[in-house]
Amino acid sequence: MTKSAQELANERLARIEAAMNLQEPDRVPLRGIGGDIIPAYAGITQQEFCYDYDKGIKAVEKFLKDFPFDWPSGSIPGLDGRVFSVAFANSPEVAPSTTFISGPMHDVLGDKYYRFPGNEIDVNATPQFIGGTFMDPEEYDELIEDPVKFVTEKVLPRACDNLATPRQAMATWVRLGMEFGRFAAAGRQIGMIAASLGYPSVRMGGAYAPLDIIGDFLRGITNTVLDIRRYPDKVKKATEALVEPILNYALTYKKLGINLVMIPLHLNEYLSPKLYKEFYWPTLKEIILKLGEEGVKSWVFFEGHHEQHLETILELPKGWGVAYFEKTDVVKAKQVLQGHTCVVGGIPVSLLVGGTPERIKEYVKNLLEQVKPGGGFMLSPNIGTAPAETPLENLTALIEAVELYG
């Protein structure tokens, strides 16, 4: 008999929650993939996917129908907007809308952080976050004294052409608010479509590592790594000052009934264990712990190689949240974190692009034999986006492999 959408959603949610709670579900849950493959599959350009929400919604619907993962990642593209979240940290009714910046929002802001298809890059290119340097080293004291004021009054006017003067900013903020509404409405529509197809509602808010705010949005990664050597005390104080606005922003999601926040890590791979423990981990750990005290779990995306820092995760309380790994060996991670932290990852996107269905099934079988016992594991591509040229039969093979061996 065909299961109803609600029955499918309940089954999938039970799998996901069991894994996150360090239990062993009926089978290993499979987190989906999205990105460039979605508009390619629907026959539209990346520019249309980013800017024409009606076409984008239909593209996501087609993809979700034909590739049934347990937890889909299909959505209208948006790039990380956490610097705007800091600026609106004291405005809980606005802050959640700033987590991701869409193509139309980017156009309204005239910002230098992003590149979107059809504007700065080709119509079929992937949206790009490029960051930048919009703060001088002499300004650390201003950042430390009042991060929200400094970001709002100094950084954003430099980073966004349409916020350069108060007169420009007035119209820009109104237009941006209108785009927030359009983007949110598209997200709600995709949510309703997903529910009708039997997908559970697992909503995530956002938070950030304080040093990554500095590296991604204020000083640039190269300057931030140099600042750690040149101005170590100021960098530490700046990360400490950013904890409160990041928490204020992250906890606005709790008021919306969302008790899971996603924290992507960027500078972790660039730092030695000594520097990581001194400049990066203390404030990130503080944010995770304080969110936990409020009943909010963290979904941390440990980008790059994180093997050298794995042991620090054990400093968090058991069941604190989810560790999603990009390049880290998930077999090793599962061994270290078994019974303590839910581990997510394991499928290299390179395998989905360059492998064969047979090779994918054999890989999944071997991997799950090692990481499935004891629960607390969720299979996922190591990044959430698949290139447009990804063979569709490989996605089907991944889904079938989990059904067979999960």
C-alpha cells in the first residue's frame, strides 16, 4: 500500500530524531543534496533559479518528487548573511530574515560580499561568497566597544554601495524588507510542497563562530590570520564582544519555535590546534553551551579538515547537537564521538559526480558497515550542493544504497 504523506514524514522524522539523539533508527537517515543540480534538472538557468522565485519553486518541487531523501536540502539559493544578523541582533523581528542573502537582496544592497549569476558572473555560474576587508586593524577597539554599532555604522556602508549614505540607506532598507517578505513567502511555499510529498519539517536557524564573523565579513581571512599574530589580545576581545550579538540573533529563532541552529565553520581548517584552542574554540564553545542552556541544539558544519580538532568536541555535553563533516574521515569521527555526538556526512560529492551507480552502492555498503552500529549517524553528501553535471542515476543509486544497507 502507498503510504500517506504524513506517514512518510513521521517515518523520516523518527529516523532523523533518533540519529540526533544518539539512538539507532530503523535505518540510517539520508540527508539530501541540492544546489546546481536542481535548476539543471528543471531546465532553467542559475540566474532564473536565483531570481525568478516561481520558476525556482517549481524546480525544487520537481527535484523533491523525483529524488526522495529523508531530509531534503532543496531551496531557493541564498548566501550567508550573518554580518547583517549582527547588525540586527537587537531587533528580533528582523534578525532571522538576514541569515541568508538572496540574489534580489544582493541587488538591493549593492554589496561587495557576493556574486550572483547574470550579474557579476555567468548566468549558469554558482552563486559565490567572496567576503572582503571592510575594517582597518586600528578599528578593533570600536568593534570591541560596541559590535552592533560598529557593524551597522561603519562596516555595512563600506560593504554595500546602497548603504553608503543615510539617504541611500533609507530607501534600501525599505526595499530590502520587501525582499525579505518575498524570500520568506517562497520558503513557506516550498515547505508546504515538501510536506505534501511526505518530508518532515526540520527547520534550522543560524548562529556563527565569532572569529568567522571577523574573517568572513570584516577583515578577510588572510588579514584575520595575520591579526592573530599581530594583535592577539584585540582579536580575543573582539571575539568575546561578538558572543552576545550572535546569541541574541540565534535565540530569535527559539521564539519562532525553532530549536536547532546551523553554525558553519570556516577558519577552523586554517588554524593549528594551539591557535584554534586559543582564538577560535573558546567563544564558539560558549555559544554552543549557552544555546544548549536555552534548549537549542547546534548543527555545526565542520568545513575542511577538522581531524586535528576532533577531541575538543568532547568538551561539550553529551547530546549537545550535530557534527557535520566535510573532509574529515567520518569513520574516525564516529570512533571518537560514539555515544557523545551525532555524526553527519560520509559521501564525497566527487563520488556522486565521477562515480558509477555500482561504485556508489559498494562505497555506501562499506561505509555503513563501519558507522551504522550504535546509531548516532546520519549519511549525507559532504557538502549540500551538487554540480549541474552530476549524473542523475548516481543520486538514485545513493538513495537505493541506503534502502539496501542502511
